[in-house]
Amino acid sequence: MSTKDWLEKDYYAALGVTKNSSAGEIKKAYRKLARELHPDKKPGDAKAEARFKEVSEAYDVLSVDAKRKEYDEARSLFAGGAFRGGFPGAGNSPAGATFDMSDVFGTAGGSTMGGGGLGDIFGGLFTGGGTRGRARTQTPSPSRGQDVTAEITLGFDEAVHGATLPLQLSGPGTCRTCHGSGAKPGTTPHTCPTCNGSGYISRNQGAFGFSEPCRDCQGTGQVIDDPCPGCGGTGVTTQTRTITVRVPSGVRQGARLRIPGKGVPGARGGPAGDLFVVVHVAAHELFGRSGDDLTLTVPVTFVEAALGTTLRVPTMDSSVTLRVPPGTPSGRTMRVRGRGVAKRGGGAGDLLVTVEVAVPQAMTVEAREALSKYAAAQDDDPRPHITSAVGTRRVKEPTDG
């Protein structure tokens, strides 16, 4: 990505966010736009594809703190007019004197900017003029491809036990006809005669030299006389590919899996970006999950809770026996150790079984009579503190009107 791109493109506007937006807000905006503009959603829509690339390029810069900081510094420096109206001391300089831009950007010895500062950003854009006589040229180097984000939805069982799934992706890929060269098979690109293969042209402007990408070769340093019919000379086409993704056991909702080298191919032979897979987990009809523990709610009758019982409850693999002690209250949770989700470092979480007393919605005459006899024989107040509080207060009778 050239310095010119950083100065001319508003990546915040591309994502629909502001300069003060947090990393989370930027990520949310990118994911929303990426889903809407993805080639799978709008196949054959050239405008949507171009917008998708613009959004991906913006996120590639703004999602990395170091890149975002450099981008903000570059744009604020130029927006503030730091290079308009001359430089400090320029008005007192003799005619033809040069101003060394390395003093500003820290490219000379004794840099005050430190490694990776503004000198790295503008090093290929400005050079000293006058007595230095030449603008610095740069040879285009291979660049890393962009990262790609995809989403998958797993069943609850697959998330617990792990799974290997095929993932189909549609996006930019190396042209299979020219293998990325951009030239028609049987031909090869040749060195650009305008820039002599550097990818940049230089010209003098006042006291300093100015270097910009060569327009004849678009900064690649090579000219293609007979473009590849498959990619139009770009070396890249939109392709559909299937990647096998291995999801580890115990993966959680929202997990982000990184698959190195499976993103967008790099330019000029550079390495491909990475593929990031965001995992969504479907709900289970019986089980829930809390960290590495599984949760299960088991209804019991009043008699089972009062007298105690032994239940057979399911696990993700089989079933276990659970003893419910006499007098177990509704809502009590019992722990079955080692029957939860496998942990990354070894071992497993627990199964948390919550007992819930089920109240019958309909009763036979015999059951109702038996329950009435039980209530009379038990003569037990389950809420003595409430009864005591009510007894100390005068009851206000309701009045009509």
C-alpha cells in the first residue's frame, strides 16, 4: 500500500465510523459491511465487489493499532498544512539552497522519531533536493495479502467434541491461467522503460524532490503488453475454494480461529494473508454451557424431592446415576465431576444438574384428597418469618368505593 493511498483514502468513511471510534466499533462496522457486500451475497455485482475490497483494505489498516496510529499521524500532518507555505527557516535560505527532509522525518543520523516513525511512512515520498540532486527511488517489493474473516455455525455436540468441516470461500485468488503474472500464457512482462523497473518516477518541485508511483506500470515496475484474458492483467480473479477447517474440542461461542496463509494471496509473490474463522454454536435441547461446565435442569416430583430418589441423567457421551437426597429444595444444583467439556490443558469440566420440582397442572380426585390429608397431618409452616411479620401489623380491610 503506497503512501499516496494513506493520504488520499479516508478509511474511517469507508467503514462508516469516526476517527474516535473504538476498536470494537470498527470491527462491528466491518463485519456488518463484509456480510452485506460479500461476493457470495452479490455474485457478479462489480460495484459490490469493489466496495468489498475497499472495506477490507480499510479494516486491514484500522484493525492494527500500529498501522492506525501511523495512518492518523500521516493524515493529520498533511491536513494541518505542515507542508504548505514552506518550512522553518526557508524564508531566510539563500536562493537554490536545499532543505533536507530527513531533518523533519528522522531519516538521517540522530533521528528523534524512533524506529517505525513518520520517517518510515514518508521515506519513499520525499527526499532532499538541490545539492543531493536525485529523488530516492524504491523497487516494488512483495506485499502480504489481506486477512479474510469467515463465519461458521456448529452444532452443540460438534463444539464440545470438536469437528473437521469443509468451508467454502469466495474471494480474490491467484489467476490459474497466468499463475499471477498477469501476462497471457506464452508471454512475460517486461521492465517498464519509464521508471526502469523501480515503480516510481521522480521530479523536482522547488527545494526538494518528489517521488510518486509510475503511471505507466501502476507502480509495479513491469509492463504487460499482452494481458491475460482470465484476469485482465491483474494476476487475480474471484474464485471459490474449499478449505478444511479443524475445530478443536471445547470451542466456545464467538471463538476466533486463525488459519495461517489461507487469506488473500500477496502481491508480486508476497505471502498470503490469514483466514480468521468466527465460531457460532447452536443451542442444545437439553444442555447449556458455563465455561467448561455443562448445565442440565431435571424436573422431579414433590414426592421425589421430599423422600429422595435416584435418577439416571444424560451426559454428552452416555448417562450417569444421580442421587437426590431427601428434602432437596427446588433449584438446588448438584455437581457430577468430570462430565463436562474437555479442557485444553487436560481434564474436563463438570456436569451441573439443577433439580426443579414440577407442580402438577391437573390432579385426580384421589390425589387431591390424599394431598389434603397430607397437609392436615404435616401442619408445617414453610414461611414462619413471613407469618410473624404479618402478625405484627394491623390488617387493613378493603373498602368499597
